[in-house]
Amino acid sequence: GAKSASFAHNSMQREVQRIDPDKTDVETGVLGRLSDALISQQKFSVEKYNIYKGSQSLDGHHGSQPFIVDAEGIPEINRNPSITNMKDIVKSMNQATESDSGVFADLFADLFLNSLHDNELLTSALSNAHISTAFRDDSLGKAFEMVAKIISTRELRGVDRDIFFIPHSNWDAHNKVLWNLNTNL
């Protein structure tokens, strides 16, 4: 069973997202290990998505870091720049490294530029995504609608598999257990 503090909400959420009762790979989540297997054993291209907020369930050893997406898509980086060509300047500053820049500066620049590129690619793909399915008009329905939009862009993004984590709260029923279950199911 779980080896965390009983009834401590953050500990129980971590245990559920990891689902590693034997503690064989404690730094990963259940969906991250699934992604690792798809990448290393099946040689699939995999992208991972947290809808609304980060989750330990997508933590793994292989592949890219998970995107965090809300119901509107990827938040635009520097939505209101102080100058019109800010993004070009930032890219230019991070592309040119010197021999004495240092390994951490090079790593930061590389990760930053990759993040900008991935952000732009997914934003562009989602702006052209059209789905015909109607979803409920609540946060869970909007999350599933975003999942459907992302899935519809899979070929454009060149990805074999997408893995998603959508948080859904209100399962902590100290009382009214049946009412909570009926409401959430």
C-alpha cells in the first residue's frame, strides 16, 4: 500500500499520480513510465500534456517535458512586449553563445529557444484545429475539448502518441460520500 501519511492530501495526490507501490522508480509518475516505455521500447514519438496545472504523473526519464495547457491553449509568451520585436531580440540574444559563456548559459539558452519553438508550433497547430464534437460548458468539458483539439493536430506536430493528465477535484469526501460520488461520476 501507500507509504505516505494517511489523509495528508498532498501526499495522497502524489501517491496516486506516481502509482509505484514497490518504489521501483520514485521520481516518475505512472503516465511518465508509460511514455518512457512507448519511447524506449516502441520507438514512438510522444508528447505529454498537463491540462490546467502540472502533475507528477507525467514525470519520466525520456522525451520532452510536459506542456501545461489551459482551456484556451498555450499561454502566449510575453503577451504585451515593451517593444514590438521583443521576441526576435530575445531569440537573437540566446542564439549567440561564446566560448566563455559557460555550460549553464548554453543549456539555458538551448532549453529556452526549444521552449519558444515548441510554444510557437503548438500555438500555430491549435489555431488551425477544428473539432465538431460538442463538450460540456464547465472546466472538465473545456479540458476534454482542448484534449480533442490537441489530438486533432497530431499529424501536423509529427507525434505518434499524446498522453494527457486532467485534474479533477472534489473527491475528498469527509461526509456526503454518495452525493460526492454521484456528482463526480
